[in-house]
Amino acid sequence: MAKQTNKHSKLMWAFRNFIPMLLFPIANFYLFEAYIHNPFQDMKIPIQFLNIFLFELLMFLFFVLFGNLKWSLRLQSIFFMIIGLANYYVLDFRSAPIMPWDIYSFGTAMSVAGNFEYTLEKHAVFVILGFVLLIIIEGFATLKISEIKSCVFSNELLYIVRAILVGICLCILFGFTQMLWQESTIIKFGMYDKLFTPTVISKRDGIAVAFLMELQYITVDKPSNYSPDMAEQILKPYSEAAGQNPDTVQNTPNIIVIMNEAFSDPAVLGNFETNMEYMPFVHSVLNGAVENTTSGWLNVSVLGGNTANTEFEFLTGNTMAFLPQGCVPYQQYIKSEQESLASHLKSLGYRTIAMHPYNSTGWDRNKVYPLFGFEEMYFIRDYSNPEKIRKYVSDRACYDKIIELYEEKPADEPFFIFNVTMQNHSSYSEEFDNFVPDITVTDSKSKTLNNYLSLIKISDEAVKNLIDYFSTADEDTVIIFFGDHQPTNSVVSNVWKLNGKNGNELSDEDEAKRYKVPFFIWTNYETGTTVDIETSTNFLASKVLELSGLPLYDYSMYLNRLSENYPVVTSIRAENSDGESTEVKDVMGELNNYAILQYNRLFDEN
């Protein structure tokens, strides 16, 4: 009878401890993935086992650290329930999952967090309920390390053993991460390693494993054959040609840059009909109906967010193609003065002004702008009772501020204004008393698409009014207008649907279209009209200087020459002058000099 009771006790112990220790981390993994996709459908079996091993390892590490199986299991479940939910919303808001570099963006994320609508789809609710149920069941685990102490080790020896086990776990975790970085592992397990599509990586390789894979890119490797002397040698012919005295510059037109939040034309993704034209002015510019404009399509490196990276590319001429996917240079790399369009124009006698009608600390702009050569900065506190649309300062209020600065400035002082708008920031699903959408899409019930297009129509009207004002101004003026990125999938998925496409199964060509936004350069003096220009953000400032009749500095001269062979270089692709598109890594032979110059400017000159 005693033996039977003892056997029953052992079975109960195993049921309370061994089974939860083995199975509950597996449950955590599948629930964690289920927030955003079906892992059984999207992940290969060997890759699922890779993720399960990681979850088992983390559970054991927690157990050794805290000495209590119940709370070790619960800690893991609570952690992944919260992180999974955060990843669910991040993916919804910006169409990209959480990545290692997002820690640098935490402050910016918190500053706009209250402006989103937090809703849960039915499957996400079931995932949360699954986690809650798991946490309750984990309360039945009883194993404590103190029990092992009394049976095997003395108190002092147990602490030593635990410390050794923690070290072993950390070493295994380090080795596991290093293994994920090896090409042999990627081939062996059939893993997806295209870093330019982080959403696909997280779904095919697992969110946690993908995160560890991306850690290898948190530092920037030196380009092939890099040395400061090599950078100097590459730039030398351009440096010799760029030494123009500012006093000899014949014309210094005012330069106004409008980087418009989330401004894009979803029609680039597929056809749809609306009850009225949603961007009549910009469309007329793109069609060549507005004189003295250069226009076309700007290829950007970000999607649905990370506005600062488009700023970075435009102002510096650098490209995100040579930097880790998902990083934010403003917050990671810009720590000292950097040559930029602003610093160059400042050297030519321009008054340099940065404007953004939102918080100064967003993306660390208050720290970065002075390092780029901006003498003045205007943020939300500098706008007196501005017009707002939804929660944000309107484009028209932004442009009124520009006109105000123009009318107040001395006539002989050219100014450069870099203005980042805020009106069209997501989300697009909420209702407001000060915004009544007037655009509807035929055969679509999408509220987000209608709201987005209605906002674009307001932006279109505002920039037309700005152009109308400066068309009669006494001083020569150049206005550059472009969007920073397209909106999230919540908007454009409806366009795909109308065209019989699935956002999860896009061709390379359709994927590239997700990174296109309209741009134009307008002057109030004779410059001719050019349409259908295809370029990328990193080359745009050089084109502005050239079109304005201003001297280029050495780096911008190099970029201008490079763009003749490769008019598009972004984080997702490069396109040569024949229109052939490929991944940047496949043409690094031709682009390596560019990578050398960028590395030198970003890291060796800091």
C-alpha cells in the first residue's frame, strides 16, 4: 500500500512539475506566434523546433534564477503575453514587427502611443485568453530549488551550482544566437533571411528567433576594402571640383522642403475609383501640367513609419541600404556634427530652419538638427493656436508659418526651410468633429482608406495654396514636396483587395511599389518641366542643388554621378539606369565606394 501511495505521489509530482516544465514553454511559443499568424501554416517543422528549444532554455534559465517553477513558468507566460501584444500593435500601426533597434525609439513611440486606436481582432482575444488560462494552470507547479537543496546540496553549494547553471544557460543562449547567424544554419533549416522584409522573417522563422537573427546587424560592419585613406581617395576628384567660393554664387533662391507625413498615391499599387479626385494638384504636376516642375516617383526606404530615416537620407545623402534594417540613425549614429544639405546651404549664406509641428524630442530631432547645421528650430510649442485636423496641426497651418517667416525675413537673406508635417499621421480609423471625410472608394467599405484619401485631398489643397502664394513672390523660390512613406497595410490592403491581390503574396515588383511616393520640385522662375523621374531619397537633395543653380559639395557631386548609373538605391533594392531592379547586396561591387564614403562620414568622422 505504501509503495502504491509512493508511486501515486511520484506521478502527481511529475504531472505538477515535469509535464509543465516540458509542455508549457511550447504552449507559450505557439500562443506568442498566434498573435500575428498561424505558425503551423507559415513555419517549417525544424524551425518550430528551433523556437521551442529557445523557449525551453529561457524557462530553465528563469527557474535557475528564481528557484520557483510556478513563478518561472508564469514569468515566461506573462512576458510573452505582453511582448506578443505589443508586437501585434506595432505590426498593425507600422506594418513591421518589433526589432532590436526599437529600444532606441521607445520615447518617440510613447509620445504618439495615445494617438492610435487600440482594437483587438477575435483571434488576438483568444490568444490572450489562452495565456491567462495557461498562467492559472501554471499555479499548480510546486517544484522549488530549495527542495533539491535538502536532498542533494548544502545551502552554500547550491548557490554555486545555480550560478554555474546560469552561466551555462547564458553560454548556450549566446552560442544558439551565434549559430543563427551562420549561413550553414540558414541553409540547413531552410530559414528565410531576407532582412528587407522583416514581417516575412518573423512569420517564417518565428518572432523570437528572427529577433535574435537581427541582433547581428545592431552594429555596422566596415565595407569591403575600407580605410579612411580609401574614402579620401574616392572623394578627392570631387573635392577638387567642389571648392567654390560662396561669394561667387550668382543666385541663391529660397529653398523650402515639405516632407509630408504619409503622403502617397495608393493608385501606384492598383486601380480604384473614387467619387472625386483626391489629389488633383499633385496629379496635374505629375502629368506635366504645371510649369517649371520636375516630378516623378521617389523610392523611400521605410514603410508605415520611421519617418526619421527618410529625413536622414534626404538631408545627408546617405542610404539605409548600408545600415541594419529597422535601425534609426538619428538615435543610434548621429552623435556629432554631420555634413548635410543644411550645413552646406549655411556655408553659402543661407539661414537654415527646421520645422515640425509636434514634440521636439521625437526621433531626437532637437539633438540631431543642430548637428546637421540648422540654426533655428520650430516645434509644436512655437505654433500659436494652429488649425488642427483630427489631433494634429494641419498642413495649411504649417505653410502659414513658412509664409510668416518669409514675410518677416530681410530681403537679402535667403532661407532654407525643412518642414516635416504631421497632419496625415496614422491612425486612420477614428472619428473627429474637426474632420469629415469626403472621399469614398467605389466598391469598398474601408473606412481607413476613405479617411486616408480625404486627408490626402486636404494636403493637396494646402500645397497648391503654398505654390500659389510663392508664384507671385518677389524672390526666387524653390519648393520641394514629397511623402516620407506610404501608410500601413491597414489602408492599402483594400486597394490590393480591389485588384485581386493578397498583401502576403506580393511579387517583387508589387513589393517595390509599396515604397514609392510622389515628389516634385517647383520653382517660381524658368527651369522647364520634366516628368516621370525615378529616383530615391538619398539622391534628391543633390538634384535640388543642381536644379537651383547652386554649387554641389563633394559628396553630393559623387552622389549625382552615381545616380546616373543607379538612380534608385534604397533599403529594399537598387535599380540601374536600364530599369533593372535587384537587391543591394547583389550589386555591392558597384556600390562599395558609396558604402565606404558613407561609413567614413557616419563613423570615422564622429
